[in-house]
Amino acid sequence: MTQGALLDLVCGPASPLAETFQRYRLVAHLGSGGQADVYRAVRVCGGVTSAPMTVKVFRVDPRRPIADELRSWDKGDAALMDLNNRGVPGICRRADGFYGPPPHRPGERPAPGDAVPYQVYDYLHGINLREYVAQRSGSAPGARRLNAVSVLKTLAVVLQHLHHPQETGATPVLHMDIKPSNLMVLATGEVRLIDFTGARYHREEEITQIAYTPESGGPEAFGGVKHLGPAYDVHGYGAVAYFLVTGAYPRVDGRSDQQGQRHQDASPPPWNVLRRHPLLEGLPALRDHLHAPLADRPGDRPETRELQGWLAGLADLVRRAGLPDVGCDWHEPDNAETGRAVGRARPSVTGTETDAYQRIERLERELVALRAATSGVTSFYQPAPPTAVAPPVSAPPVSAPPVSGAPVSPGSVAVNSAGVPQMRGRAKVITRPAPEPTGMMDVDPVEPQRYRPERGERARTLKVGWELTGTGAFIAFICWGLWALDSDGSLTGPFFAFLVVLAVAVGVFALTRLLGRLVLEQRLGRVRRTAKGAHAVTGLFLTLAGIAYLREVGWFMSFYGWLKGIVW
């Protein structure tokens, strides 16, 4: 899927309520990683759309058991939720998490299949640190630039909170994937640490999977859980610092030299080795200082509490080295920079308004215009047919999410300090006619949509509980066999008699399902996700039929009478 592509998809948690499957509306595709796809979205409730959100849709690896995949996701989700509750600064905020079917078109039932994990976060307006440095976003003359010292100071504070929690009894957390692409640079100049998918509580039994990025990960990942600790995140911190200084990652494939030539006769370790950067080879003091948190042995790295002191030494060495500009400043930030409030600063840090973000904004404007051009207000659950859609028309730029199916109302567009029109953060509510007064508070009379499973889903439902019918059929077959062997003459008659019993059992199953549909689904509005009740009734019928056959076996009844006389 193309980054920034226009979308109109919905998703939500699995639930008997039809509307929950469309809780979030996905507006634009922001990017994809090794484990998930990320979308810009809005929360929808009763025709009202929220401020922008970030929805992360995880992909299940078919090579691993589904239980292991979901358990792994749940561990990272639990750690992030706990960190949010502790009030850890400088990290993304988790707003929601659930299991649900894959994204689908509005108004349609999702395709049957296994649910996938979702995470919902605050929408962070900006770009990641890797893109910021790679594009030299802050190198324009007179531009307001990102402060590298402030970035690393924020990250050091985050790691301090993760590894040494202030709350009594709180368990330390390892992020396990600290790298430039997991730091978001906001328009305010602040940074946020994101992607806690691989995060784990620092307990050996919790870490069953280790996140390892070859260009920035520590070698102890290959030594197993016992070698993993806070120093693993410190190595990632060193990788971010190395990237801010040189514009390159600190580790390269050990099977090749710095020019990419392969060494066939070498026996390199399985992990990547430290890069020999030509920029640092002429500055041994800076090189050695920068390599300290990147040491192969975790015990040779600075501790988390020592990172801010190490950063002060790094900033001084970089300022005196006169290195090439990578778009960041290394002066000591003042209180105004370090204590900046969350929100958009004026002017914003140069480079956060990327082409990718502008494409997303343009596509959202087209979506608003497209819906405004349709006939009136289109219902969220009953979208207009494709033939009713008119060609896109021009619309004023907006940065807030579009109201689902509603045109842009006059007077809802404001102009920011940069002269760019923006939609105000105000949701549009679809008005309904007021009910007649009855002297009592009325509940909204809108009848909820009933759950209507797909044909394939019904077939899977019928299989759930089959073991009950199978057990009854096995008992009936054994008892019928004893009766058939005890009877004289041909087996043709007993065989057809058993077929009649099986046909009656099929009828009992169908009748039970029909009664369940009439009573449970249509009268009580309940959802049947199994057929255990019908299978239990059918299994009981077959068992009773088997007992009836057994009562016709002379020698068995004689044995039963003798045994009953002994017991009683």
C-alpha cells in the first residue's frame, strides 16, 4: 500500500454490536513496518468524529502459533499502558487496544477469520528522527533547527523512568528497540519515543522474544535472556547519539568492509560490528567517547543514571570538533526549549512539515470534498452507492479529520500564523427530530442492527461442539453392533434400521437449531457463536437409541440383572 494513500476503511473490536466493527475510520496510510501497518484515523461515535488518532494494525506471522503471537503483542501492550499510567514523560500515549477483524469497507461486515491485534495512539504531527537527519531537514539558512542535546536529554529521562521507576514496587521495563526511526520529532521540537511492541517487563519469564535491529542492536541479543538488561537500551541510546553526530548507523555487517566488499575468508560474529567511520577516525577523543555506550560487552557501557553526564561530555566534544552539519544544533538548550508545552509551537521546527504529511493533508481535503459533493449527509452504516459519487472538487485545506459523510460547514475554517487555513477542532453532530414529550425520559428508539454471520461463518459455527454428537454416535454404533450380532438372520434389516436412527438424529439436530434461531436470535436477540446445544441434544438422542438397542440383547440383559442383584 502506498504511503499517504487515500483510504476509506473501518475497523473495531469484535462484538455482537454491529457498530463496534466500525469504531475507527482509517483515512490515510502512514507507513508499514516489519510487524504492523500504521494508519491515520478518527474515532467515530454516533456520527461524531474525533481528533486525529494513530491506529496500528498488527500482522500475524503464519509461521508462529496464533496464541504466541497474541501473547507477545499483549506483553508489549501491557508495558506501554503501565508506563502511561505511571506518567512517564516523552513517550507515545496509548489510547486503546483490542482484537478485531482486519480493516474493511464501511457498511460491510468484516471478512470472517481470526482477529488481529490493534493499538490506538495519539496522533503525533511530525516525522521520525531518521528521516529528519537523512533529509537534512534543518539545514536551510535561518531555519529553526532541532536541538540534538535536548533530544538525547529527553531520551535519557525516558530510560531513567523505564529502568528505575519512581513508584514503589513498580517493575522496570525494557524498550528493546531504541533507534532513530522510533523517535518522533514533533513540530514543537520535542521528541517522543514510540513503538513499544517489543517492550517487556524486566523479568526473565516475560522476555520470550528479543527485538534486534542489526544496525543499532547490541550483541547480547544473541546470548539469550540472561544477558539482556537495561544496557541493551543504553546501546540503542548510543546508536541514536551516533546517528545524530555522523548521520549513519553505528553497526555494519561484519562480513564486509566499510566499502561493502565481502570477506570470504573471515569468521565474523553473528551480530553486526562497530562501523569505522572516517569522520571519527581523525577525532579519537570523540570516537572513543561515542563508542562507550556501544561497547560489545554490556558491562563496559555507562549505566542509565550516567547517561546525562555522558551527554554533557559528548556535546562539548561535538561543539569543539566542527563536524559537518546534519541539521541539528548541539548548544545547551535553555529552559524555554526544555520546558516547552505540548502542542504546536510557532514557528515550528523546520523539516517536520514533510511532503508525506502534506500529501496526507491533501488527500483528507479531497475526502472531505468528495463527501460534500454527494447527496446530503451519507449515513455511516449505509454508504452511498458508487454511482452517486461526484468528481472531487476543490476544498479549503484542513488539518483536522473530516466529519464522516458531512460537508464542511461555513465559518469552520480558521487561518493559522503561517497563513494556512485549518478546520477548527469541532465535531459535527447529525441532528435528529425531537421526540414528542411523554413525561418520561426516552431511550433512543433506533433499533440496533442484528448480527448476521456470513455463510462461511455459519458453517464454522456448526462444527463447534461436534464431539458431543460424535460421542453419542459412537455409543449408538457399539450398542447397535452388539444387537446386530445377537440377532439371527441377515444383517440387512438391522443396517437399514441404524440408517433410520442416523436420519432421525440429523432431523433432531436441524430442529434444535431452528428452535434456537427462533427463540435465541429472533426473540431474545442473542448471538449464537457455537452449536454446542444442538450437538448436546443430538448426542443425547443417539445415546438413548444405543441404550434401546442394548436392551434387546438377551445375554447383556441377563448379565445386567445378575450384576444388579449382587449390587443391591
